[in-house]
Amino acid sequence: MPKKKQVCTNRYTLSRTFLAGFALMLFLGMPACTEQSGTVSDEQLFRKAAAYDHAMAFVPPGEFQMGSSGPQSLPDERPVHTVYVSGFYIDRYEVTNAQYRRFVLATGRPAPRVDAPWAEPYNWSGSDYPPGTGMHPAVLVSWHDAAAYAAWAGKRLPTEAEWEKAARAGITGKNFPLGDRLELNQANYFKSYLRAKKLRPVGSYEPNALGLHDMAGNVWEWCRDWYGAGYYKGSGAIDPQGPPHGDCKVFRGGAWMSEEQFLRCSQRGKNSPDLKSPMVGFRCVRSADQPEAHGGSGG
């Protein structure tokens, strides 16, 4: 019998929580994205975007405990298993609109846009992102878009193992990048209707021990791997790459409309690689033995 195709949807993107929250924002007159204070010229943002391309942290090679067996853990996070990951570099920040615009202008790839009312606050006009959002994470980007940007920048998307190791930053067995608890000033996430829910500029919150910002919250981040619900039961112990094929791609880290439990280091999200959401963005990595490229990301 042919294998049943997996449905690539889950409660982490465009969920009822998001739609209810978004409707409330419209009711209260709160914008989904707000302009940054002050005026920043296109040239300044262009230079800052170029600098962010090279703002990477080194994650040293070694083992770590991947997954979770805690009370909030889900079946696809089990069992906890030892994984060795080779050294690599990872972006300190999620890729921003200003960075992504350089890619759009250089390659002619279509700018982020979805023809739906909920996407209007995030849709680009031609090659211009929404006013005042240059340092916000790029959203409405599919997995294919993110992978294309990474290749243009001389990088790639992180594997699940690389992403989780970087998020944990040497902290063993903890729920979040900064420890077992998550405070409001540590991440951009859904807490209650008393807190404004919106995308925020990258780097707005305290980094983890590796100097990585927004590994919890702001936007979910695409990973390289196909999703496999039972993959941890038989995954490789050295640089696992995920299943060889699948229907869904993995994303990690939780988003601005996610509840606290979905920001845990071990939480696995999934969806179609064609998905474009205001809650999903990405950051890139580069293998330690890969020379830094300047063709796409230089300048």
C-alpha cells in the first residue's frame, strides 16, 4: 500500500490563538508591527544589514543531550539522547527585513507577500518592506525562500541538532535558553492580552550564553531537516541530518504569538515547506570548515 501522506499543519502557526489574538489587536487598534523610534536612512539600514550578515557566534564541537523528558515534553521530543555536533557558526540574530531586501534586490526573487487580509501588515510593496520594520525579522518567507537566501549568503539553514545545541548554549536539561523559567523581559511571546503582541526588532532581549538573541520567541525559525515524529528513536549520534525525505520541514523556537511552553529548547514545530506565516522566519549557519563567503553577504 502507498504510504499515507503526512499533513503538514500544526497548532503552532496561524493557530486559533493567533487568529483570536490578531482579531483582538484589530479591535483594540493595536498594529501587528510598529515603527521603530527615530528615523533611519536606507543607507544606514543597508550598512547595518551587511554587518549583521557577518555577526555570527561559534558553537564548539561536542556532545549535548537532545530532546526532553520533562512534564511538558511531547512524544516527538523523546527519548533524550546524546548527540555529537561538529563545530559551526550561527547568526547571532534572526535574518532581518533589511538583510532580506538586499537578497531580493540582488537576485530578483519575489519579495515576501501573501494575498490574504491577515498578511497585510507584513506584506512588502514591491521590493520595500513595511515602513519602520527594517530590523524586524523577515517573515512570510517559505522554507524554500529561507534556503535560497542562506545559499546566496554563503551559508545554510541549521539542522535541528545544531539549532538545539546553540539554543541550549551549554545549559544541560533546562527548558529555555536562559534557564528553567522564562521571564517577560527574556523573550517576545504571548503572555496575556494585557501585553501587546507584535513582532519586535531583533536583539531586543537578553542573549543566551553564546550571545544569540531570540532563540526563544519573536519568530519560529526554519531548520534544514525534514520532520519525523519518531526520528529520535533511531537518529544518528553524530551530526544527525533528519529523515531523508518527508512532507513537513521543521521549525524551532516559538514565536511572538506562542505560549510559553512552545518556546522550550526541545519543542519541535513542523509545517509544509511552502508555508508563509507572520510567525516564521529564520537564521543561518556556516560549518566551521567552510570559508566565509563574501559574494552574497558582503558589502
